[in-house]
Amino acid sequence: MKVHKFGVEDANFRRSPGQQGDIDVANLVDQRHGGPITIGYGRYASSQTLTETMMVHDVMIVLDGRITVSTADGSVTASRGEIIYMPKGESVTITTEGEGALTAYVTHPHWEESHTG
């Protein structure tokens, strides 16, 4: 894959695998493209909660709304233009309030491979 630009309009959102909440993801670059990272968008409806142990290193950039990530050590809240880093192995609870949130993400290695095998 050569240099490429993406926008939300390029995203094909689908339910985040294994989740019961109203949380959708859209990979734009992943293992199918031969690079070492996955990049995409995440869309969280209002009042959603997702709890998991991170299988990959995950960088989440908040594009709209607010996201709170809680761990055993405390919580951080990010809004538009802010970034949250969640290291591999960390147990996190991600929550949204108000109007929900739109994020962009970068993971290493590919998160989808980590969730399927």
C-alpha cells in the first residue's frame, strides 16, 4: 500500500466483534494490507461500557465526544483532539456519556488477529 489519506466517509462501520454494546469499528488499514499496524475509526453510542484486557497496544484519538478509560490505577477522560494510549495487557473499562464518541485508532499488532486466534 502506498501513501493514502482516509476520512470518516471511507469507513465501513460494523459491530465490534464479541461486544454486546452499541460500539462499531471500521478498519481502514489492517493485516490485509501488509503493514504492521491497524488504523481505523471507532463509533460509540451514548452510555456505552466496554471492559476488556488489551490484546494489543492501542492508541485512541478522540475526534468527537468524550471517552473515559478506567483501570485499577484510576481514570482518564479525553475529548476532541486528545489521545489515550492503552498498553497491551492492561485491563480497561471504556465508557461514553452524552452524545457518545467518534475515535480514530492505531493498534500494534493487528487487533483483529489478536481477537480471533
